[in-house]
Amino acid sequence: MSSAAVRVTDTSPRGKMIAGTLVIAYALLTMIPLVWIVATSFKSPPDSISYPPKVLFEPTLEGYVNLFTTRSRQTPEYIDSLGPPATWYDSLVRERNMVITGESRFAGRYMNSVIIGFGSTFLAVFLGTLAAYAFSRFRIPLRDDLLFFILSTRMMPPVAVAIPIYLMYRGLGLSDTHLGMILLYTAVNLSLSVWLLKGFVDEIPREYEEAAVVDGYTRFQAFIKVVLPQMRAGIAATAIFCLIFSWNEYAFALLLTSGTAQTAPPFIPIIIGEGGLDWPAVAAGTTLFLVPVVVFTVLLRRQLLRGITFGAVRR
Amino acid sequence: MAEIALHDVRKSFGDFTAVTSSTFTVKDGEFFVMLGPSGCGKTTTLRMIAGLELPTSGRILLDGEDVTFNRASKRDIAFVFQLFALYPHMSVRQNISFPLRTQRLPRREVRARTEEVAKMLQIDTILDRRVTGLAAGDRQRVALGRAIVRRAKAFLMDEPLGALDAAFRETMCEELRLLHERIGATTVYVTHDQIEAMAMADRICVMNRGEVLQIGAPMEVYERPATRFVAGFLGSPSMNFLTAEGGFAPGADAIRIEGARLAMPTAREGLACPEAIVGARPEHISIADDGALRGRVFAVEYMGARQLVTVETAAGRLRVRTPNTVRVATGETVGLAFDAERLVVFDPVSDRAVRSALFDHSGALA
């Protein structure tokens, strides 16, 4: 009898098909904006604003060239007098009666995002791991109150603290500095990091450390050799959450940075082109901006899933 | 190899006293089993010996050296945990060699010693496997290997067989005992399972509610229990307790239960109480027509070579273990004879056993 193998909790084939269809439909729906942005980044400026929108178009790298360069409009006579174009992007620009005058600020802003995003993620996870271990293992006076206090920093909307932080940063000389932005994002992420990681440490039985201590290791060595390797999944999940926040953060970056430490999010929307916003360049910036987080998330997706469903099933 | 001595060791957690004043010595090379129900303080005592818990007061000596305040990592003691605590991110080899890798030994020696231990435990074929996929028995052996490899002064084991199923536990019991005979290391073994304790121990230490009640060889603890708790905790089915009338003076050799006169080992001390508790193991009672106490057979349980007969008497229900050649039927009235030399009398107030001829030549009540 084959029916004996079917459990009541098993999904029927029809149920599976319905669920599959729904998931695929939802995935396609959510991917439309992403696909549109990537497509726009390869369009020419006229194609990008044509109506009705063009689904099929001739791909060009103009958006990317415009994103990384500054250009000036010249007369055809002047351009002809320059001699043959040195590179493929020179010729691409000259077709629009322009010449490249230098590098744009995008690469610098992108680097700022990398430094601030990864820097604050590293700090938040590093401090969070130590704090989570302490909260999980040591008898700390007022432990629950402290944990709640840490969480309470998340309860206020960022808008409420925007002005005090702006004034504070101006007074401290942290405005528009890498350090200032790293500290700010670390502070915001730390509450999430401590709470998430504490759950992971709680899940690791104390016996592992006790075994290591009895075997002749110090408590710190036991932490490094026994606890940390088992926290890997938790640390990865926490790092993704922290990176996503600090990478995408817009409001504080807009308020507190303008030049040296400006990150990509406030910069991308103000990429001005010939006759208004240069949509292919904006789309190109956005596409490049998406890459690190997507790669990071795809690489660590197993851990991320574990981080999200964490605590749902007690082993 | 070492001798472990505890002097007046106590441990309390806030208002709760986990261990009350324990003083005992585990001899060099001895297999010492701490036995008691859960929450009796046996694990706490073990953890104090290991250094995972600091005693509230008292001293712990390892080979004559006071280690009371030494850190666990400085005590040179190996510990086998109940759930093995194998590091899931390491292979079998890495797990076993873990204690050696902090000792700055040459790589070649670490390798040689790991493989020697693995061979001894018959896990040399799975050295490079991950520990997460191993069967319970193999995990147990890896945990033992990690303890043995260091050649520590003593082994402490906290219910190491608790996670195994019954059939396998018996095999491991034997293996552990053989291993002990081969290595000869001082071993303190904590369990709540009296069968494990009986099978392996050189000496058993019975604990209840944080108190050490009796320490002795398995036979000693079983046959000459020092307190009523020890008598009842050991043995399955457990000892029968009957209430006898009247006290007795030193030299008395009988006691009265419900009008019947029961011979008992000659008392060496008197009991002034109006009542006394008499303890008789099921195998020390037999069914005999001329038995002093009479009762009606309430139930008969057939157990292969023997049978267990429950008899309802005026003094309460008694369990009797007899050979199955004795034919009895439910409802029948039978007489019960007691093995006079084996009866234990307890003081109903202190629950302590009253000194009698049974305890001559025994240190149990000293």
C-alpha cells in the first residue's frame, strides 16, 4: 500500500503546484523594477524617456560612460579638429557632440559607500559578538534592563533624532567624515546585532566551553576556538542585515554628508545630464550600487535564511 | 593518576543548598560512582572537583595539593559530559587531539597519541569523519577518547551513558569498566542509574538532597544500607518497609510486627521509640506455610527464572521474590518467612539504620 507513506502534513501535488505558481508570480512581480533599472542603464537617453516605454532597444554603454565622466558640449568643428578619438568611450561621447573633460565624482562616492558600509558592518558585528557573548554567559547586573535599553534605541524614528545628531556632529567636527558615518551606522546597527547574536550564543550549549576549559584552554581561547566557529551562521546573517541597512541608508547620509564622506545613495539621484536628469546614468549608478549587496546576500543566503527563521524551531 | 580528597565541601546557590558538607576521599586508581536521584548534588560535586564550580566553603585536594581555587584549566582533569560536548565544527581527529593542541607538543606526538587512543577505542577508521553524522556509540567513544588522550590525573564523567539506549548502555558499561582496568586512572562517575553503578563501581557514594548518605562497595551499600533512603533507592523492586511495635534494648534478637515475632540480627544498640521500621529485600522473604506473618496473595508477576509475588498482610503489601517453582495463586493465603540475618532495622525518626550484628565488620555506620 503506497498510501501508507503519505502523511497528513505532506502537501498534495495540486497544493504544491498552486504554491509554486504563486511564488513564481510574486518573484516576477518584484523583479520588474530591478529589470527595468538594469534595462534603462543600457538605454540611450532618448530611449530612456520615450513614450510608450521601449522594451526592445539597442543597448549602449552611454549611461555608464556618462556616470563616470564629466563632459562638455562642443561645436562639431572643434571636435573634428581634435583628431581621431583615443578610446571607444571618447568616440561614443563625440557622437553626441561632447568631449570628456574629466572623471565624475561617482567612483569616489561609491568608495565612500564601501568604506562606510563595510566599516560600520564590521564594527557592529564585532562589538555585537562580544556584547552578545557577555549578555549570554556572564551574570551582569540589570542584564534585562540593559538589553531593553539597547533595543529601545530602535524605537525612535530617525527623523526624531536627525536634528540633534546634526547639531552634535557639527559641534564634534564629525559632519561629512567617514568616521562620523561609520560611528552613526554602527550605533544604529548595534542593537540589532546584539539581540540577534545573543540568540545565537544562547543556542550554543555551555558544555562546549566547559569542555575546552577543562581540557586546558583559557576562557578566551575557548571563545575563539569553540564558540566563534559555531556562531559563523549567526555572524553571517547579522552582517547581511547590518550591511543592507548601512549600504542603503539615505536620510542621514543626505543630512550629514555633502562632499568628502558622501555615500552613493544621496549622490545617485542628483546626477545631472544634458537637459535635466540623465536617466541612463542614474540607472547605471543604481545598477552598480545593487551589485555588492546582491553578491553578498547570494553568497550567504543559507545563513540569512537561518537568521530569519531563527528561534522558530527549537531543537 | 591521583587521589581526590574533599574536606567539608559545601555549595549553595543563593538560598538553595546544593551540597551540604561533604567529606570523602577517592583513592588513586579507583572507580568511584556517585549515585542519587536528579537534583541530589552529585553533578554539582563533580563540577566542583573539575573546577567548573567553586565551592561555597571547604577544600578540594588533588594528590595532596590544594586545588580549591585553581582554575579548571590548571587542574589536569578530564571531563566527559552527559551530551558529549563534541565540537561540531571539527572532525573526530580534531576533537580527540583538541586537549593536546594547547600543550605545545610536537605535531608528530599529537598525531601518534591521537591514533593510539583511537585504536584503543576502535574508532581509528572514522578519524577523519565529521562528528555531526556519527552514531551515539561512536560519539560516546570520541568523547572518551578526548578524555583519555591527555593522560590526565583523573577522569570525571557526568552521566556519560544517559543519552544511549538501554541495550547499548549495557555494552558501554562493560567497555568502560574494561577501559578503566586497562588505564587504571582515578575515575569519578556520576549516574542516577543503580544498575550502572553496581556494574562498574569499586565504591559507590549515595547522595540525596545534597548529603552524602553512604560510601561503600556495591555489595556493602546494597546489603548493609546506612539509611532508609539508601535501602529504598538501591534494588529493584525496592526493599519492603514494615512498621514494628515497640523499641528494643541492645542484645535484642527479635522484633514484633502485627503480633508476629520476627527474628532479627542481634541489636548492638537500643531503640527507645514506640515504633521501628524493618527493612526486608524481596529476595530475603520466602513463602513458607509456617511463616510468622500471614497474608493473602494479591498478585503474581512471572519474570522468567523468578517470580514476584505481592502479598497483602496486616502490616501492608509486601513484595516477595521466589523461584518460579513455588506455586501460588492469587487470593491464596500464605505464610511469609524472613531471612533473619538480613533484616535491617531503621530508626523512624532519624531514618538511620540501627547498629546490629548485620553491621559487624562493616564501616558503614562508623
